[in-house]
Amino acid sequence: MKKTKYILLALGFTFTFSFSLFSYKNVYAATQTQISRSSAESRAINMMDLKWTYNRSKNGVPNVNYSSFITQPNQLQNIDSGVITGIPYNWGGQDGLDSHSYSANWSNFLDAVDKGAYIGNVNTEAGYGLIPGTAGIDCSGFVQAVFNINDSKISTSTMFNAYFTKISTSDLKHMDILDRPGDHVVIFDKWGTLNGINGAFTYESTPDQVFGGIQGTKRYFITMDDINNGYVAGRYVNIIEDSATPTQSPNSTTLNSGSYAKVSNVNYYANFRANPTTSSALIGTVPKNTVVYLISSNSGWFQINYNGQIGWIWGNTLSSIPASKYVALNNAYMLNVRTTPDAASTILGTLNQNQYAEVLDSSSNAEWYKISINGIQGWAYKSYLKYIY
């Protein structure tokens, strides 16, 4: 939120939270499921990078009884339809990928879009709170969804009541929080400098656009001056340190270096890091269902080669693969993937070294395999392929 009118903000959120207290059974911190920092980060990134289709006639018509309390996020204004990245900000909202706002008739954000909810509301000063029929997520709702806290709506004013404990700012780690009660809360990524200004890179849902991005879930930045103006550092009480708990990976006992695995235990993709720790630099992401070769392991992490880069992926995101299902290049540097099993047909893409494709079918003459790689399905010549198991 990052507003200056703290009284109005606090009043608006107190209304929503107090109303929720009479509508939900509270589930206290001790009963929540523990979550690792890498798993929490994956949940955050999945919401920040979510792609969905907006349609004004379906998702841009507000309830006339509440239209004066609603301001549409900037990224949705002046468009009739389009593919949007990220979940728009919605004051009082709690609609994530597996969570929903109070009294909603949908199960999550994508379900809300499908059912015709009005998407987003950045009017944080109307004093009304969550507007019925609107979908999206605000700053505290985002934090709650990232840590998978199954309880009534948490506000910035109640952040430290049960689920977060205060820590020193100097003790901040990746996936801790910075909360300014009655105003805003962010998830800490790392310390850094942006345009010569010292501060912290963050994951958050905010209508603020001083440093760019949508009005909603995004990677953002908060200045050190702002941090020193009332923000309190905190840590989720059920957080698990990845490096200390390699056995938290259900596959760590079945996966071994020198074998293959598939990215599977994620919504969309797994993080790909420079070193085997969540505090190391993020090289990129590896899409779900991608098969990777495990070079080595370290405390629950596996080193892989992906798109020509060597990095680390957390074992909890991986699962073993079946035999006679995936193929790699055989005596070839690159192989075309075509629309039909014919060398004259259109090229859809390529299979490259260190990539592993799923075999879907074979041609009637047994000379071609129909394969799936990076979201592309097509035909590749069998002589240049071999099963990895």
C-alpha cells in the first residue's frame, strides 16, 4: 500500500478483518503445515508470474452498488482483453492460486476469473474493505498465501499476533518479511541497490508503481529510508531452513547423482540457483515436467545443466521418471521437431543437447517418434534419439 494516510488504511482493514473473525474458525500457528523457504519462494513466484486472460465484458463490470468504492488497477484499464501477468491488487483480497477471499463463491483466483468476478481494486482509501464480488490479492493476503497459512484473513496490524515473530533487521533472510502495521507488508528477497538507492528487493502485492511493475503481485524494491520509517522485520514461525532439512524432500532418498529426474512438485516451475541455498543468486526457472540430469547433490539440492547453464535445484521439486519414456539426442548436436513424420514438413522447434523429450507415439513405419519438449509436440527422426533409461 505504501500510503501516508495510515488511519484510513487501518480502519479499512480492521473492518474486513473483524468481520472475518465471526465467519471463520481460527487455525492457530501450531496446527499449520511447515514450509521451507524454497517452497514459499516457489509459491510467491508462481503468483507473481501467473499468466491469465482478462476479458472486460466478463471481469471488468463492477456491481453498481459498490462501483464508487472501486478503482481498477492500471494494467487492466483501457484494454478489452489480453493475457495478464501477475495477480492484480485487490484491497482486502486473499485470492491466490489455492486460496480465496472471504465469502467468495470461487476457490482461487483463476476460478474467480472463470466465474466472472470483477478483477482488482486499488482504492485503499474508501474505508470499506473487501468489496463483494471482486477478486485479487492485497499485501497481507499475498504474504498469507505465500506461506500457505490456512486461517482467517491476516492484516498488517495482526501480522505478529500468531504467525510471525519479530527479528532484528540485521538478521533478515530470504523469505522473511518487513511489516509496517496498518500500512504495508513485503517479503524480503535480498539487500541491494536500485538506481543508486540502497534498500531491499522484495516480493509483494502493491498498488505502488514508483519502481515499475503492475498494481499487484510482483518483484519490487523498498528503500532503506522507507524501511527505517516504521517497518518491523519478521519470520514465519513454521519456516524450515532448506539446508538444514534435506529429508523434507520426499524424493531425496530415491534420487541420486548421475541419474535423471523430472520437475513435478511445483505449480509451474522450480527455481534454478547459482549455489545450493535459497540465499544464492537466482539463475532462472525450470518449467514443470522438464526432465533434468542430476550431476551432483548437496544437502537436499541437486546440480543440473539446464539451457547450457550449471546450477542447483531443490530436491523437493523433483520426482523420479519411468523407464522407456524419455529420449535424448544420439549422435546429433540438434534435431528438428516437425509437424508430421516427414522430413519436408514444417519445423516446430528443436531438441538440443542436455534436453530430454517425452515420447508420446511412434509413426506407422517406426522411423519417427512423436515427442513433447518445452510445450511443443511434434515428430523427430528416431535414428538420432535414444532412451535415457
